[in-house]
Amino acid sequence: MKKKTKVILLVIGILSILTLIKSCKTVPAGYVGVVYNPLRHGVQEKELSQGWKLISPISKITKYTVATEQQYLSADSREGSKDDESFNIVTSDGKSVRVSMEYSVRFDSEHATNVFVRFRGQSGEDILASYVRGKIKTYASEATSKYSVLDLYGSKRQEINASIFKHVKSHFEKNYIFII
């Protein structure tokens, strides 16, 4: 009986250690984590700050950057784009102009759970790569559509840049994404 008890205790001990190891998760510096547990209430309301966390072994952490990240949409790989990611914008006189763009972005640390729900559990990297990259082109084109090609290349360049920034920023803030 003693031998059987020792084996049972050893198995319980090993399972406990494995469960503890599986329960230790980390949120890297510059990120917040959103915990999703399919068995208990789905999304946890409070975001996890950086560092080691002890959570249920069946829970999943989705990370969102709260540090400022630089993004590039350019034709030149030396500027940060992997491929030609420059895009066309339309001007008020119907002309199409190829442009490159550089912007800084981060997620709202206090509303990461809202981002998780709104984007159906996509990771921050996936949202930046698909949604933000696609929409920023659309919003930039919307902002420039009231200016002519001459304005774009001429004296209104700073005004146009400010208009693009304001237009893009206002659209993304609704989704708790900050363009800086």
C-alpha cells in the first residue's frame, strides 16, 4: 500500500509541475496581453501587463503592442518595406500619384480587450499587417482627393500631410489604434 501511495503521489507531483509550467506565460516588454479562456467566460476583462503571469493552462494570451512601432509603405526595401508597398492616391483632378508613407502606430493599452473582440481574436501583428496597412491607404487617398496634383507637389504639401494625418488618425482611434 505504501508503494502504491508513493507512485500516486509521484504522478500527482509530476502532473502538478507540468501544469505549473504550462500555466506560466510571459507578456514581453512593450506589449499588453488579452486572456481568452474558452471554458470560463471567454475574454478576461483586465489586460495583462508585461512580465511573467500565471494563468490557466487552457487559456490563450494574445499580445498587442503598446510601444510605438514604425511602419513603412514604400517602394524601396532600404526604407523598411519588404516588397514594393507604395500605393496610388487619387487627386481632385482625377490624376493618380504613387506615394510612399511612413507612420508610427500602437494599440490603446486600456482597451486591448475591445480590440481583441472587435477583430475576433486576431493578434496585434496580424491587425497591423492586414487591417492597418490596407485601411491607411484608403484613408490617405480619401484625404488627398480634395487636392490637385499641383497642390500635392507644390505649396500645399504640408497642409496635405497634416490633412492625411488628421483623417487617418481619427478613423483608427475609433478602433483603439493610435497613429502617432
